[in-house]
Amino acid sequence: MTEGSVVGSFVVPVHPHTVLAPDQNEGWQRLRDAFDTAAQTIKELDADLLVIYSTTWPSIIGHQIQSDPNPEWVMVDHDFHDLGSIEYSFNIDQDFAHAWDDANRKRGLQSRCVNYKGFPIDVGSVVALTLLNPDNAIPAVIVSSNMYANRSETTVLAKSCLDVIKAQGRRAVAITAMSLSNRMFTDFIKPEEDKIHSLKDDEWNLKILEFLKQGRLEDVGQLSRTIQRQIRVQKVVAFKPMWWLSAMNGNRNDLTGQVLAYEPIHGAGGAVVSIDPTPSGAGDKEYDEDDIEYFHGERGVLDTVDEIDEGGEEAPAVEQASSGPGLWEPTEAEGSVNTDAAPKPVGAYPHARKVGNMLFLSGVGPRQPGTNAIPGGPIHDENGEPLDYDIEAQTHAVVNNVKRIVEEAGASMDQVVDVTTFLVDMKRDFKGYNDVWAQTLGKIGPTRTTLAIDALPTPIAVEMKVIVHLGE
Amino acid sequence: MVKGKIVAGCIAPHPPHLVYAENPPQNEPVAEGGWEQLRWGYERLRASLADIEYDAIVVLSPHWQTYIGTHFLGLPHFEGLSVDPIFPNLFRYHYDLNIDVELAKAIHDEAASAGLPVKMMENPDFRVDYGTITTGHLFNPEWDKPMVVLSSNRSTAYYSVEVMQEIMIELGRVTRRAIEASGKRVVVLASNSLSHRHFTTESEVPEDMSKEHITSHAMHLWDMRIIDYMRTGQAQRILDEMPEFTEQAIAESDGGGLSWLLSTLDVPDYPAILHGYGTIIGTGNAVVEWPCHAHEEADA
């Protein structure tokens, strides 16, 4: 099966005017025409899945994914009820919804599917699916916007979605149902009086659209908090749909964007934007927020908190990791080699120590410096429940960490002479580990011993003990 | 015509967990109980008003959120299924309620005369929000009184707590004037929690009370401070401290219900009755009654 991918993305407005009253305002009609163009583009992309992240479906308990295969009801907007009602009957991909829910939990997210008759599908999703998928030919999936979610949680939400798209070989279209500036007029207006609420909102909207037109989606994502402060009412925290959409596109800035329409809807900025994954060569990131693979946010609020022994004056500084043992500053001693480019130790020891012309490394795992994240995922959650993980990704990360320490000592990887590897699950992991070894250290040729052990101090599957000959 | 009057004003919070825990026939999910302190608080509130005659219930719910003015349910009858979009596992309620359209229109018109943006909601397909239904059920499970339902204008989000409060105090004044002009006896309900920081996880059994507590000590301190003002007849201090309370306790007073209620009651300087306090997924909730009828009788 061919690996799936996101074959296109769209930003679409949420208010019901484009469905119920396009004829009442020329701008609303242009938005409606743009929706129709987008629907045609989606058909031509031969997409087999629509994934909607909707800002008008807030959630509190993690993210919720619609999994009713055929939700049907009549939607009436809370503000614009006088425009009329929208009857809906949608085609939801229940299998994908469940697979995404599973993938979310594997990446540390709180998540659940909802499948209840009469569930009120939100206005943004109703408008998007009604206009982008009018004949219900393409199955869809809808995810909520968690009101407390930050960038890392929202980014991981997209990555888990990508996991399933790839695994199922889908041709997916990612859609964010959202306004740009979301400040509406606070009084009733006639359709012909509609305009963007303020010049400032309009200027910011145009700035966002300029970025999107250049394919600089990640830049917009990284401007999210600024945009929120400048032109957004606090319906949701931050301009988070752009975090999600950027992660769905690999956090890239070289996409191909096209603004199909930009118009006011009762003062808010409504735009239909098409984003093609084809590289446009527009440029690199201007900002560089941390990437994240797994969510390690605070989730233990329901549990009893144990008293922490604060220690005496002589106790070494220990930083609490998001999970697992505390992190220590590397020990400084004669000949010790330490670097910020390697993960912090979980005890009082250095990253490496020189003795004569030999360099001895402490055991090195895959944890990432700074974030402490584990590429390939942890092997179990905070409750000890096993998780699926990628041994190849973990092994690559170990080798990279070894390389950083060796280079900090002024040596190079071709001087590695002996490696002892510890695996927590020899039967499961030896092949993946061995493949990565062959691609990396195996090309250098150090001696090697591989041992199976019960556990390592952090939830990792592989650790290496390395000896380097520094030369005469 | 006899002058209308407000016989009681109440804070009547709407977490769907309370309806879920009571297992009424209208709600589909089944619970083992839970949140008894608040549910028994509602029982005490109902008992307190059992012998008081009134014609209608006026409620402002923060879950009918409108960004353009204040809206009023404007048809005489609504029925249907309300599924909470946030806790659909707990609340799937078959509702059937009547509206006092005459009183709703009277408040609407009075507000319009005062320059407030208002609109009657007359679309028969409209689904009544779960906040209104939860408060409606817990206050009056027989559903034998007509209601007036006001939306929550989100002016806190658009402007500030101060601007919200200015609007809500005016809305409260016109609500009171319209009730008095109607000749009706009315109970007024603000359907909101106090501190409002939720847990973002849910225990396997949602009604597992061993997992329930206030989200943080700071939230508890704020809740107790506000309740103390209520119990000691210092409503004005609540209004004075509303910006700090709303911001620091992430309070659901951002929806304007509490400010509107206190204004509708003419900022009472007599003690309120605390019928119950408890937390629901970390948020602070109080069932509180200002017994206007007793106060007016005492003054007479």
C-alpha cells in the first residue's frame, strides 16, 4: 500500500451566511463561489478523506472526534438564527475516527470519540461539509478545538492524525474552519453595511493572507500568539488552528498557497484559502519554535499528589522531568566532558570522562536535550501501561546523542572502538536496532556487545555504553 | 394592574453532571450518583421556594452565547433532544419547555428602549442550550412554570469585564422594570459557576467523587470570598471586585449572569442563603438564594 499523505489544505470561514444568505451581500457570494471552487479542487485531487479542525467545537476533556457514521440534525446558529436552518446529514469515516483516537493516546494526548444521536455538529463544520462536500462523496472526520490546548498539544494532535493517514494510505484534505480576525460588530447591521470590523483587523488579515499566499504556513503558526493578541476575541486561546494545519503540512514554509476569497462576515475576516503541498521555494522558517512528537503535558490532576522531599542545602540541583526520574546537571570532575547538546543525566555523573587517550561515555539513551522528548515514543505511559514505540527512531536518536558527546570531546565517530548496547525487549527490537546499527556505527566497525535487560531508568528501549580511542 | 415583583433571585449553576447524577427519565446516560452536596443544595433551594407563588422563571445562561447583543427565546414552546457538545457522555436530555413570550418580549422591548442591542429568537428549529435546560431541570424538575431565556452576550471577550458589567447592570435594570410592569411574580436565575477552571481529564467513572476537588487553592479562596459577600449582604462588593474575580478565578461571571442578577435584584444589601457549594471537575459551584419575598415582607 502506498503511504498516505495530505494532498491539499483549506482555510474556510465558519459563519452560516455562505450557505443561507450568499445572495444578500456580494462579498458573501464571493466567499460562496470560493467554497465552490475549493469543492471542485478537492474533487480533482481525488481525495478520499476530509479532516476538519473546527474552532466552533470547543472541548474541555482533551480532544473529541466525531465518530457517528451518519450524524443528522438541523443546525441553527446561536447568533444568526434569523438567517434560517441548515439540515445536515454527513458521511463520517468511523474507522478513521477510532484510529485517530488510538493514535492520539499513543502520543500522550487525552482523546475520545463521540457517537451520539443528536450530537450538535458545530456551525463551522456544518458549513464546511455542506459546501465542500455537497454530495457527501468523500468521508470526513471532525475534531474539536480544546480550549486549554497549547501549541505542543495541538501540534501532536496533527501528528497523530498524520500517523493514521500514512498508515491507511489515505489521500487526505486538511481543513480548518475558522475566521481570521474574529471580531464581529456587536450590533445588528444590514447586509450591505458589512465590512471588516476595523482597519487594524483588515491589515492583519492581509498580512496573514500574504504569508499564506507565499506558502509560509509555519510562519503563520509561529505568529499565532501575536495574531491572537492583535485581532482575536478570546473565544479560543491563541490562533491554534494554524498550529494544527501547519503540523498537518510538516511545519513547512515552502507550500503553494492561493487566496480564493477574503471578505467580511458581520465584521469578522472570512477567507477561503487553498494550500497545495507542492514546494514553492518560498523560503525557510523565520522562527524556530521547538518541534514536538509526544505530548507530556500535565495530566495527573485527578491523582493524589505526593509530598516532594525538598532536600537540604547540600542536595544537588535536580530538575523534575515531565515523567520519570529527575534530571541532574552533569558532574564536573577532572577529565569530564559535558555538553548542552546531550540529554541531562538522571543521576550524578558526567556525559563522558577522558582518561589518557581514552574517552568513556556514560550510558546514552535517545532522550532529546532540552525537551527530554523520546523520538519514537516512550515504551510506557506514566501509569506503566505499555505504549507502541519505534525502536529505529530511538536507536537513531541514541547514535546522534553519542555523536554530540564524542564531538564535544574533540573526537569523531570513526574513533569509537567499543559499544555495549542494552535493549529492554530483545525479541521485539533487535532487528530494528540492528538495521540502524548497520547504517551508522556498523559502517565504522567498533566491537559490539548487545544485552537484554529488564528496564532502564526512563521509558526508553535502548541505551549504549561507548568507548572512544582518542588517538596517540 | 398589580405591580409585578421578583420573589427570589438565585445562582443556579448548570454543570450537566448534576442532571446526570440524578438519573431523571429525560436523560439517557445512567449514573451511580455523585455531587450530592450540590444536588442536595438544589433540593434545599426548591424547598425554600415551595410555598412561594410565582408565574415565571427568568434565566440567563452562559451557554447560549451571542456576540451581537442579547437574544430572547421568542416562541411559546420548545422541545427536542439536547446533547452537550462537551460532555455528551453525561447529558443527552429530552426537553420540553414553555416560554412566557409576553414577558420575554416585554424585557426585550424595555432593553431596546434603553439602547441595548436585542433580538427575539423565533426560529422553531433552534435547540435550547444545555445550560438553560440543566438549570431549568434542577430548579424546577416538573417544568410546570414558563421560562424567559436570555442569551449571554460575550462582551467580556470583546471588551472587558468592566464593559460587560456596564451592559449587564443596564440589562438588569430593564429586566426589573419590565417584570414590575408586567404584574407578574417572577424568580430570576443566573445559571453560572463561580471559579471555572476545569480539569482536562475525566476519571474512568465520571461520578467518582474521590477524584473531585477544587482546581487550586486560589480558586477556593476566591469562591469563599464571593460567597461570604453574598452571605453578609455585600452584593455591591461583588460588583466592585468582579473584574479581579473574573480574571483571577477564570470565573463564569464572564458571561454576565451574576452582574445581571445582582442588578436585577437592585444590588441587595440583605444576606443571601447558601444552599450548597461543591466542585465539579474542578470548578466551584454554589446554589444561592436571595429571598426577596421575605425581605420585602420584612420591610412592609
